[in-house]
Amino acid sequence: MAIDGRFVIALEEHYADEELAATFEGPEGRAPEIRKRLLDLGELRIGEMDEAGIDLQVLSHNSPSTQRLDAESAVRLARAANDRLAEAVKRRSDRFAGFAALPTPDPRAAADELERAVVKLGFRGAMVHGLTNGVFFDDPRFRPVMERAQALDVPIYLHPAVPHKAVIDAYYRDYVEEFPAITNAAWGFTVETATAGVRMVLSGAFDVYPDLKIILGHLGEGLPFLVWRIDMALSRPGGSPVRFREAFSRNFWITTSGNFSTPALICSMLEMGVDRILYSVDWPFVRNMPGTKWIRELQISSEDKDKILAGNARRLLKL
């Protein structure tokens, strides 16, 4: 274990709860090798962690989780999935921690489940996948979840899911049959989740909840590269003044999940500071070893590498 003697925490590492996943997987389900790894919370997963030098995975349910369910089903399935994940974490607390699945179709129940998951189950935060039945997380109806996350001092990870059908029809329909990844990791995920991040700032959520912590994966879904321009454009006369760059650098953390790009990382370090960057792989959709190779060859200071690989996650998640 460990990469070059450094303790390693990987923050966006997925699993599947069979009961919950059955509500959104098609009749063929996931590709067999992906599904096998998603369902494994033991020997296979830990073996691949050992091979890559990863000491601890923070486990989160894969997309789209409970966000597309009716309220009653979401509450029931989220609680059951979180209970089962807590048992798995308890069995191997030396290797796993957990992010809760939240039943956001019922925002008040989602806030209560976040508190139960953190206080009773020992989870370190929660993950929300894309839109909740067509609604972005910045919507005022989700303020109970934001309020509870701030009170508990835990982060909410805004993770991608397939874009809204209207967006797919308008933007991707001409190419989706030949290039299906255009709606997900190749582009659609990034656009949808970057939009969610921008909307969080525009909504005023961080004025109401100034200590709310939001995590974005994939090196910030492109926002570190664009944050100066976004901030400049939103400061022009004619609209409400928004200090986007300030909010992004104060309330957001980003992970390296599925984006092992040195230029993108250096841009993010320059824009946000290294203290806001957390190591992640996006396993099993991305394998561990390419991340290990990248981080070993990365030409940054030893202190910065320590922070990215574990130090920042320890502070943010109180590990």
C-alpha cells in the first residue's frame, strides 16, 4: 500500500447496492467487468487498491442513485442502501469510509438522512447525482439539505448523471448513436455538473450558508480553467453583482477523479490553491493504476503531493 511511502485516500470510488441499482439499470445492466467491481466490497476491490497503493477509499453509490425516484421509494431505498454500506465500512474500517446516498426527491427526508448517516453511521458527507427529477441542486427546495450539511460540517459531492432529455435532444442527438460517450464522461457529464456548480453560486446559497462545502470531481468539471472569465462576465454592468471567483475558491473542493491531466492539475492549483484538491480515481469506471503512474511521475513539490494524496481529505472529511 501507499504511493512512494505516502498514505493515499481516494475520494470518488463507487460501488453498487443491488436493490438500489435495480431501479435504474436496464435489463442488461452494466458491462460485466464494471458491475462485478461495483458489487465487490471485499477481496477484488481491496486487491486492486493494494496493487495501486491506495490505503483508503471513500465509497459512494454509482450514478444516478436515488435522484430519479419518487419520494417514497427514494427514502426507503436510500436508508436501506446506507445501512448496508455502513455495515461494509464497519467490516473494513481500515480501508473504507462512506458518502451517503440522499433521497433528494424528498428534501426534508434527505436532510434527516444526511444527519442519520453522519451521526449514527459515521459517514463523511454525501453524494448527489445530477438533477433530481429534472431539478438542479441549487433550487430552494433543497435548502434543508444545505442547511443540515453546514450544521454537520460535512461536504456534498455533486456528481454527474446523464443530462436532461431536452438537453440530449437539443445538443447531442446527432452524434449520440455513433458516439454514446458524448452524453456522459466525454462531454455531457462535464457540462451538466459545471452548470450545477455555477448555479450554486448564482442562487445565493453560499450567502445563506457561507460554510457549505461542495465537492466537484474530474478536476472541477472544467471550471478552474474558466473561473476568471466567468467571474469577469458576471461582474459586467447590467446584472446582479456576483463574486463568482471568490465563492468558488472558498466553498468548493475538487478531485482528480478520471482526469489525470498534469496541465489541468497545474491550472487548478494556480487558480484554487493546492489545499482544495483531493486525489480520486473514479473506480471502477477508471482503473487505479493509471492514477498511480500519473501521481508518481507528477513534478510537484513533495508537500503538495502529500496534501493532494491524503492531507486535504483528512482535513475536509475529518479522517
